[in-house]
Amino acid sequence: FGGTDPAGLTLRVLDAVAAAPTVPITVVAGLGLSPFADLQQRCAYWRERGADIELLRDVPLMSDVMARADLAFSSAGRTLYELAHMDVPTVVLAQNALELEHRFASAENGFLFLGLGLDVTEAAIRGAFDALVASPALRASLRDRMLDRDLRLGRDRVVRAIVELT
């Protein structure tokens, strides 16, 4: 949820998915996450209750973490393009109203967009997580939609569009 997670979505998602641990969970926190001690304590709390949680901070190469992921949670920023390129089915919670305008975070592009993170219930977060964990077919469908988007030539397309406007 970004380097600082201003809406506190990391803790909300962790609580929703760790409450009934079914799979190993990797939590990635940015260097700017100020309540990092709170996150460490929450991870310890869930570990004591049986959750398999790895906590990483200030990861130098996110693509390495993404390559190991079967699914992800993210805000609606640039990270979505990386996740799509890595074909990682993703549940998206917008950090703020501006992120609600980002059109890439759609089912058409392989994402489960839940809306503004502060408005999303724990049950909705858990439901999206459970659906992805339980359904290899759903994860495959989302991956297929991501594969339909060739992101490698994005810069060239943007430059061409700018040139065509002039």
C-alpha cells in the first residue's frame, strides 16, 4: 500500500486475512510506514494464533516478492502495472478518492477492485481473499486478463500518442 500507507490499509487487510489462516502470508511494508512497530506487534499477535506470516520492510526488488505470490493486495497506484506484468491476481483497495479514478484497476484488466479502502468492510476483504484462495480458476482467469495487456511497449505508445497530438 505504498511506502507510507497513509490510509492504514496494511493492518486492515492483515487482520482480515490472518483471522482464519489458510495460507502463508507475506506482508511488505515501505520504509516510510510510521506505525511499523504496530505492524510488527500485529504480525506477532497473528503468529501466536497460528498464522504463517513473513514481514518484510523496504524491499529492494519488489519483483522478487511478486514472483513468489499467488495473489496480492495493493492500492491503486503504479504497483498495479508491476503486478499485472508479473501476472499476479490482485485485490485492490484505493488509498484515497484520487485513486478511485485510476481506470486500470478493473476486472477487465485482471483486478478485483473493492473501492475506497476506508469504506471496505473486513468481510469484503476476507471474501475476496477466500475466493482467490479457493478458486484456481478465478486466479487463472485474472492472470489471463493480465496477459492480454502488453505492458512492455507502454512508453512507446505514450510517446506516439503525444506526438500525434502535436
